[in-house]
Amino acid sequence: MSVLRVVIDTNVYISGLFWGGLPRRLLDLAREENYLLFTSTGILDEIYKKLIGKFRLKEAEARFFIFDLLTFSNPIEVSERVTLVQADPDDDKFIECSVSCGADYLVSGDHHLTDLKAYRGIRILKVRVFLEELGLIP
């Protein structure tokens, strides 16, 4: 069986970082190499900007968290642009990363993405549903 390829969105990463719970479990599973986590420059930039802008971290702290993410994720070059999420075009970066890396799943807490349910064979799920489907939580 091949290893699952997964993209997570900014809100899931930041929730796991600051508040723990199931988003933290998702990140820990990536650290433990239970699946391959992919990211892109656009996603990393958004995380960095949110950490500084919304969460008021210092630039050095935000860089530390980005470096940490890079220790257990696979940054890729986006090879295909997508215009799909009309209500929030910024969310297209997650679809683009998913398509470009051949992801099996995009895990998100954003209804603009989860309402899509799937795109080109990529299932788009909330954290709990993803973990339940994989049998990683009861």
C-alpha cells in the first residue's frame, strides 16, 4: 500500500500549533511519517503572514515555526494553477498544491474547501473525518 499524500490548510496547522486537539494529532502523525505532508510557497507564506499579523509573533518566532513545519513536510513547486473557490480565491492555493503533489486528501476546517467534498480525485475533509476514516481516532 502506498503512503497517503496529504495537504493541510493554514487554519489546521495554526490550530494544531496553538490549541492542540485533533489538529495537533494530525501534525504529530505527519511528524511520525504516518503520511506524507505536502506544502507550497504560497501556503508557507500565508502561515508566516498569519503568525505575524493575526497572532502577533515576532518574525524570528514565525520563521522558527515555518522551519519546524519544513522538518516534516515536503515543499513542492505548484505546477498547475486552479481557479475554483469563487467565494475565497485565496483558498485556491490549497487545491493547487494538492493537484501538483498528487494528494489523496486535503484536510481543512474552511467550509469554502470542505463544501467541495472532492476535486479531481482529492478528497477534502475536516480533521476529525480524516482521522476517523484512517482509523486513527475512534
